[in-house]
Amino acid sequence: MSCSPQINFSMAFLKRECPFYALFKNGHVPITGAAVGELKGFQERDVYICDTSRWTKEQIEGVAEIIAQKNDARMLEVLVSIQSGTPLPLRKSQCEGHMLGYALRAFV
């Protein structure tokens, strides 16, 4: 028997007032896990790292548009950054909680 790679089911649960909430079904954002780091312009250090590989095209574009508007940036620049694989942090203060989960799929 051999196993495929792990499948990530981890999610962060956005607060309803979060500007990104409407882009994700029930405000559930796919994440790879949690991290601690410095975010430019924020005191907060606790973040989730978004798993943009599990986002739809519409979610990626919507998030890019909101980030661009909030930071007086061009949407295309933000979009290229997200699509290039640059880790995208999500502040924990924008979330109600999270679920970290992985599964292995076995094949006979």
C-alpha cells in the first residue's frame, strides 16, 4: 500500500465584519497554518498563512481588490504578488477561530 501526500483541510473562520468575509463561503478561509511574525503597519504578530492554492479565481481577485483599495496600491500589483506564491498573512484579530486538519489518502 502507498499513500498520497497529505491533504490540508485547515480553515480560519472570519468575523462577519471582516471585509473579506463575503468572498468566502461562511467566512471560511483555507489556510496552511499559523505563524508569528511582523506585519508592516500593524502591532499584531499572530497570523494565519492563507492557502491561496485552494482559493477560486474570484476569491483571489476579490482579496487583491480589497487589499489594493486599503493600501492605495494597484490591484494588478497585489494580484501578481498573490499569484506568485508570496505568503499571504491573515491577522488573527480578523478571525473568530480556526481548524487545523490534515488527512492522508491511502491507495491499495
